[in-house]
Amino acid sequence: MFSCAESAIAILAVLRSDQSKRMIHLATLLEYCSKNTSELFHKCISTDVFVDGFLFALGRIRGKMKVKTKLEAKET
């Protein structure tokens, strides 16, 4: 079983990858974990390093659409 800090590090490693399909699934996982975990997980993912990596991944351009646009399109 992973600790909250280890989970945040593993999620950040995937965010740094260049595969938009994995990142879309990761965003879904982050949403699920944020809703169903403790305050400790929120503290781990609210660090500057994690947030900067997440925002960079959302702004990355892949093909015709940005990842952020793909995530928004999944909602509709």
C-alpha cells in the first residue's frame, strides 16, 4: 500500500510523461482520490512542485488539442 506522499510522487511522474491518454485517466484518478481520501493526500498534492507539474501538463500541446481541452470535452 502506498502512502499519500508516495502516491503524489507516482502521480507526478505520470504527469511528466508525454501520453495524453494516461494523463486523462490520471486526472480522473486525482478527482476520485480528492473526493475520497484524507486531508493528508490534499496536503501532498497541494505542494508547489505537484501543482506546477499538473498545470504544465494541462498546458502541453498534443496534436490539435491541448490536454486541458480534451479533459473538458470528456465532461460533456
